[in-house]
Amino acid sequence: MTPCFLRKPDIGIFLFRLTAGGLMLTHGVQGLMGGEATWGYLGQVMANIGITFALPMWGLLAVISQAFGGLCFLLGLFFRSACVFLAATMGMAIVYHINKGESLTQEGGQALLYFCTFIAFIFIGPGAISVCKDSCCDKPCKV
């Protein structure tokens, strides 16, 4: 029989949020500090779907999504909205790796893993351990 202290899914969700959110936050902050050259490089991914204008702006939006979305994911604040933006950003990262001819089981695997994580957490929610306990949270629907 499993001890009671091990049957706490909210602790597991919290630890996962800390790890994934912390990694995404640091990745986003690095991108923000990279400046316009980094943003332009990241924005070039949009050309893969036919968007070829304002590429540095798209790159900046991606790193803002990673930094602030990662922070919101970590804290459980505006959680489902953050998951949507992060999943969209990781979806574009997957497009980038596919168009480079890279394998999603190797180079692109991290983007795929994050994409699946954020999609899953849209349905799971932030768990009981989160900063937000009132209307600022994306509350689950009552069935």
C-alpha cells in the first residue's frame, strides 16, 4: 500500500510546474537579453508559415511568451492562458526543427515535449498549490 504522503498529485503538479516553468522562464529571459539580433533570428521561423514582415517583432513576442508565460506557469497565475501562448510558441519551434530536417526524437524533441506538456496542462490546470486563489485564475469548469 502506498503511504499517504505519496498520494498527493498536487505536489507532483507543483514540482513539474516549478521545473518546466523555471526552464521556460530562463530560456525566455536569455532571449530577451539577446536583443534585436536574437529576436530577428527567432522571428525568421515565421517565414515557414508565410509571414515575412516584422520578424524581430515575432521573435520578441516568442521570448516574451517564454519569459512571462514561464513565470505564470511556474506560479499558477493566468495558468491556462499562459499554457496556450507557450504551446503556440513551442508549436512554432517544432515547425522550425521540421523545416531544418531535424528529428523530433532528437534535436526537436525538447520543443515537442514542451508542446505536449503545455497542451496537457490546459486540461489539467495548475493544481491546488498556486499563487492564485481567486478570479485571476483560470478556474476549471464545474461538471
